[in-house]
Amino acid sequence: MKKILFSIVLLGSFLVYGQKPETVYSIAKEMREKPWYEGQIKAWKAEIDKNKKNGIAWTNYYMAARAMRHLSYDNPEVRQKYDDLCHAIIADVKKAYPASFESYYLAYIEQGVTGPADNLLKAAEINPNDERLFGEMVIHYLLTFNKSGFEKYCNELFKSNELSSGILNWGYNVLSELDENAILFTAGDNDTYAGWLIQTVKNFRKDVTVVNTSLILIDDYRNRLFQELGYDKLDLKTPETEEEYTAYVNRIFAHFFKGKRPVYVSATTIHSFEKDFGDKLFLTGLAYKYSETDFDNLSIIRRNYEKRYLLDYLEQIFSYNIGDLKGEELNGMYLPSMIKLYQQYAESEETAKKQHLESLLLKIAQQNGQQDEINQLLTKNKTGKPAQN
């Protein structure tokens, strides 16, 4: 009876005071609902009130506030509230826990990669083996063209299991389909890191240059990269309006497209290119190849699925990672090319291949909440007419 009463007291305390503190991951790895992040802000603030030098509490407190700032992008007033909170946390940790790993690391995270790297390097001096550093150090050494540092931290990031096996498999496959010495545009953390890690750790397709669409806007990095790739320097005026910014970005993309190297846009990134370059981007699988002329891209899609991709992981993954759901989101990038290949198998009466691909289509569609759309397409191919609702 005493144990039952004690449990009831604990439950009552939890209901009154809110969530228990849990690890708050980057939204690139795990995204939760807003109320959960709001609860974590309170929970970790309570831990800091108990101990001002709790570095883990400071990190999670900041990450929860940062997530709320991101998730409030459609509400300027709320976004400003969490922007102010993020800035306040940086000031508070610097005051309460000065010269600590967290005070330097969080200041760098808040500042972003476009600023000086002093805080990042100070954090690395204090604890070079802290896993929170690895991704940031990869980018730092990329931007400074320090090959040995870049490779070292790619290996550290890989060993930390920060990226799920599904994300890494996806990175392998998108690299596998590209022409020799290609340039691949990516947009986010997962699609970019996946390419870098597979290239570095697995020594695969190191001829490809993975270009993140955000990092390429950094002047010094872009100019040095153009030089490394043998491209002419591109003189650009700093944009002052939204229209000028769009033109500025498109000039950078066009400069790559007009070069001598084949250029691809990852399926994760196509939304940034469709409006101005979509008529010259052809689906080849997990990427779109830029071409001034039409070509038989369906035969390339078929080649990739039958000869280049490693697809066993789509059927079953024998591991667990907090980022597995993000890997399933990336799997959704297979759907457009799978549909085209499925239709070809149906037309050429390649029944066994069609059935196998159908099972993958249905599984990926279920992971991404697109079952209805895919079922309609499959029914249309089987009956020759659209499915009836």
C-alpha cells in the first residue's frame, strides 16, 4: 500500500509540475510537438535553477527554445518571443557558467556558421571528444578547406551514430547514380552529412562535390570552391531586397549549371530550383540532372534501381536510431522515380519486378502518409483507369 501511495504522490507531482527533463535533439534528427518543447523548456530551466553549472541542462534548455523558435516561423510574435529567449539563454549561461564548454558551444550555435569560429574552437579545446561538436567541426573544416580536419570529424560523426543507417544508405544511393566528377546540390543536415560521411568514411564517390545550398551563399567559401573546381570567379552584389536575393541565389546556381561539370539537384532540394530551372532538370532517381537537352532519363532510373542502388534497407533495418523517422522521410524521395519505373515494368509485362517494386512503393507510402495517392496510381496501372473513391 505504501508503494502505491508513493507512486500516486509522484504522479501527482508530475501532473502539477509538468514533464520530466528529456534529451532534446536537433529537429533535423527528431521533431516533436510544440507542447512537448514548451514542457522541456520548463523542465530544464528547473534543473538549471538547482545547479547553475549543469551543462547538459543548459544545452537542452537552449535546444528546446531553439526548436520552438523554428516551429513558430509562421507567427512572428511568438517567434520573436523564443528568439529573445535563445539570446537570453546564451547571456545567462555565459554569466552563470563562464569559460565552460557549454558557454562557448551554445554561443557558436546561436551565432551560426557565417560568423567567426572562436567560440567553437574554444569549446573544442575544452572537450574535443564531445559528440555535440562533431557536426559543427565538420562544417568548420569544410569552410576552411582543411581536408584532414574535415575527414577526422566526419569519421567521429560516423562513429557517434548521429545519423541513422537509413539516412546513410540513402546517401550512398544518391551518390551512386551521379556522373563522374558531378556536383550535387543538397539542402539540409541529413542529406548533406549523409553524402559527406559516405564519401569520407566509406571512400565512395569522392569525385563528387556535395554543395549545400545554404553554405554556398558564404562568399569566402563559394569563391574558394569555384577556384578549386576550376570555375571562374563570380562577382556578386550583396542583395538588399527579396527580389535581389532571389536573383543573387539564382546567379550562383546558374554559374554551376553553365560549368563543365555535370550538375544534379538532390530530390530533397528540388523545391529551390523548380520555378527557375525546372524545365532543364530531369529526374534520374534520387536526384535531378541539369541538361540543356532532353535525354532518356527513364533508362537511367532503371539502371540505378537495377544496378547501382542498395535497397535491402528499405525492406528491413536491423538497428535503432532516434533519427529513423527522418530516414523514413528521406525514403519518400524514392516515390517519384519508383512510380515511373513501376509504370515501365507494367507496360513491358515484367511481372516479378513490378510486384517487388510495388511492395516497396506501398511500404514507403505508408511511412510517409501517402497510401491513398499510391494506391490510386497502382490501381490505375492495373485496371487502365483511375481508382473509384
